[in-house]
Amino acid sequence: YLKDEHAAKDHAGTFDENEWVLEDTDTSVTPQQQNGYDCGVFTCTCADFLSVGLPLDYSQRDIKEQRKRMVWKIMGVSLDA
């Protein structure tokens, strides 16, 4: 999938799958969304947590706050303020 997306969007470079590491996670403890509309927030939160080495210890009850944090990051607002 990533190789195809790269080819479709970036014709200048090459995609080296060896630069990527597949994270093995225990799906029995991976957070699960409880509705049909938070999939994007769950996916971005999972990627965010994995990218900085945090455990996947969030749940559906945290998603409203995660959505706000995503907006703040996109807008460039400091989360420490």
C-alpha cells in the first residue's frame, strides 16, 4: 500500500521499504473504537503514540481530548501553554 501511494504522489523519489519497521502489537490490548466515526482519530492517535514510544493506553473515553490535541497541533498551538 505505501509503495503504491508513494508512486502515485511522489514521482521524484524512490520508496525503500527497508527504511520502515513493522511494529508488532498485541491486538488483545490495542485500543478499540466503540463507534463508527472515530476511526481517523484512533488511527492518528495510534501512529502518534507509536512514533514517540508511548504505550497504547488510551481508550474511547480519551478520543474527544485527542481530537482537540490534533487540532492544536495542526494549528501550531503549544500543548504546554
